[in-house]
Amino acid sequence: MNPRITEITAMLRHLDGELELEFAKRRLALAYTVHNGKVRFEEHVLKDHRKRRSRLLGYIFAARPMMLITAPVIYSLIIPFAIIDAFVTVYQHVCFPVYAIPTVRRCEYVVFDRGALAYLNAVERLNCLFCSYANGVIGYVREVASLTEQYWCPIKHARRIAGTHERYSGFADFGDAAAYQAELTRLREALRHTGA
């Protein structure tokens, strides 16, 4: 792999660690902790949150009519998301062991913790539930697809593509036929020795 790309990738991982540290500081400032996946706010914070919750009927009546009309269309997406979630889960559990690819832990992507926010009314909580599921499934599917790509076709594209996954920078260069087989072997071995 190109040493400069390796260096930049390491810098990005370092920055990601710094970002997570800043998130942790912000969690402390907002007076909540997470224990065994459960969010706990300090009592005075919960009290303040409850006071700030908007009333359900006021929230609904304040919505523009087109927002109410399009809501069923938005929520109908739960069906294709649930189908792809199920298919990808079965796919990775059936196929990944055959190729010694570590399975992706779905629970790291599909997270439902916004229900602990006392300042959300019932509709806002439902919206958060939908968005948590949809974006979680997309992240989960993307991770499964990126592992699949690393095993079967770890080659960068000829042109820049938007939103590459974190493994992409380590893929073989487009057009480098001389290095492809060695890179393919290296990347497959890397899958076996690192957890997903």
C-alpha cells in the first residue's frame, strides 16, 4: 500500500479518536452516562427535559398539511428496510463463515437510545425510532458490503466516488495489475485477523 495513504489513514483514525473524546466530554457536560446500553440522566436534568417537551396536539397542529400527508410515505420505508435488514443478516451468517470473514455485530449499528430523551413527545420519539432504525440498517448493510468488497473486489475506482467506507483507502490501486494478487491476498488475510 502507498505509504502516504497509510499515513493519512492513520491520521484520520487518530482524529476519529479525538472526536470521540470530545463527544465523551460533551456527554459529561450534558449530565448523562451510558451503562450497559442504558442512558441515565441526572434527576435535575430529567426534570428540565420534561418541562421542555412540546405538547403532542400542538406539535401536530403546527405541522404543515403536506408534512402530515407525506408521513405515511416516509413510514412505509420501514418495509424495505426490514427486508434488507433480514436478508443481509441471513447473508452474512450463512456466507461469511465460509470465507473466514468476521460477522458484523448489528447491535453496534442499530441503536435505539433516543427514547430516553424526556423532552421528546410521542411523535418525535416515533420519528427518532424510525430514523435510528433506517440509518442503523444502512450503516450495518454498508459494513457488511464493505467486508464483502474487501474479500471479493478490493480495488479502488478509477474516478473519485462520494462517501467511501473506511476500508476503501487500503484497497489496491485501480490499474495496478502487478500488485493486485498480492494486495488481494493481504486484504483477505487482514479480514481473518481483525474483527469486523
